[in-house]
Amino acid sequence: MVLYFSAFVVSASLLVAPIQAACQVNAATGTHVEMEQELDARLTAAQRQQFDAAKKAQLAEQYAEASAGFKALLQDLPGDSLLTKWASDAALDMGDSAYALGMLKPLVQANFQDWQAVSMLARAAAESGDKQTRDAAMMNMVMLRQHGMTPPNMTQYVLERMKVGGNVMTFRCSLVPWGPYKAYYVGQVADAKGATFLLISLESSDADQVVFAKQHAKEAAAGFREFTLDAYRETGLNQAGQRTQTHSTYKYYMGQPPYDVVREEFLNIANGKTSPVSSRTGLIVPQ
């Protein structure tokens, strides 16, 4: 069992390439998600230059400069939804979740169909410790996915990011279980240089359900699935020059555990505070 992410490269901002289908007027509700072309039409030449400079800074991970630029533009265009999202995105990357939370709450209250704002609100709330708002935003994202109001190729979003010792862990919540092992949550641990060396996941592989159904027929018939807590640690190249991982399983669950349980277990694994029940090493990662 190997967990690998051919599409795990994430842009500096989910606002870089807005999805056309997600940015149109909804005929049933009349709600609308602002597109960059609309903002562009309202900007002066000087403001456009300032906006481009702030975006460039954000993509270059110069978050303080980006934040200052977006906030200055919001002084000229108060309440603009797209500028609010850019400013909130920069704030989150700076660690200022309180600012992002305060900006995003009214934006989502005005339009709960804006998946960009809702996903960022979930993160801002999670990083601020506002569990009620976090859970509501997570449920909102599920609803948007069910109604086809998120990009069709969007399988997950960043729910939380935090320091773990000298490393950084990014928690990702799946909109739909994905991959061969049906990942529901993934914790991506990267070192100070940004290199990912550990992936932790809550999984519910379809293949595992066959054995689960035989051992727990009543629960399986009632709709329960078996979930496992797994980790995949990079172990370098083998003698053939192939990338390898060590796969470890830490826990089994009957039914999906809540996020707070998953979060605590992810942190325990990342901090080396728990031991696996089984491990296999030297597993080759497909290219």
C-alpha cells in the first residue's frame, strides 16, 4: 500500500485560477460570485497595477507585502468580495486567522454558494479555534459539492495549517473520498525547506470493506464502514534509484471518526507520540 499524489502540487492561492462554472449567477437563488474580469473593470490603471503587484507578492510567498496591497485596495473598494478573499488568503498565510475570520464571515453569510470563501472560512475558523463556524463551513462545502457548485476536479481543500516542531503540517479535508484507498483526511508534513516527508491519512478502502463485512455483518448492513489511520513516510531511493516509502497503520475505526479525533491522532503521529500496529518498509512509489 503506497499513498502518492501526482496532483498534490497546490498553487500559492486557490484564487489564482477561478473556475468559470463556479462564478456565474445561480438561476435558482440569484446569488453571484465575482470574477476577476468584473473587478478589473472597476479598477483604475493605478489600482490594477497595485492589484497585480499584490498578487505577484502573494504567489511569491511575500505575504506581508501582499496583505498590505490588498488591504489598501479594500480602502478604495470596501466590501469587494474578490479583494476580501485575496486579503483573507494573504492573512491566513501570514498566520493572521482572526483577520481572515472577521472578513470571511460576512462574505459567506451574504453568499454561502461562494466555495472559495466558504473553504477559506473553514480554514480561518479551524486555525482560530472556532469549531462551530469550522464545522458549519465544512458542512457547507459538502452541500456545495453535492449540488455541483464546486469545481468538478476539486477533491479536497486545506482545512488547517500549523507548526509541528520545526515542520509544518497541512490538514486537508476531502470533498469526496479519493484515490485507491479512499482518503477522507490527509495530513501533509513538510520540513523547513518545504519538502514533504510524511503523509498521514484517514482512509476507508473499498477492498477493506469486504473483510469488514464478514467480521461485522450487522454493522456493515447498517451502513458502517471500517476506517484506518495510516501514515506514509519517505525513505529515500532504493538501489535501483526508485522512490520508496514506509507504510504504517496506527488504528482501526468502525465508522468515520469526527475531525477533532482525526486531528489529534494526526498530531500524535507527527510528534512521534504513538506507535503503529503494523508497518511495511521499502515500498516503491509509482511514478
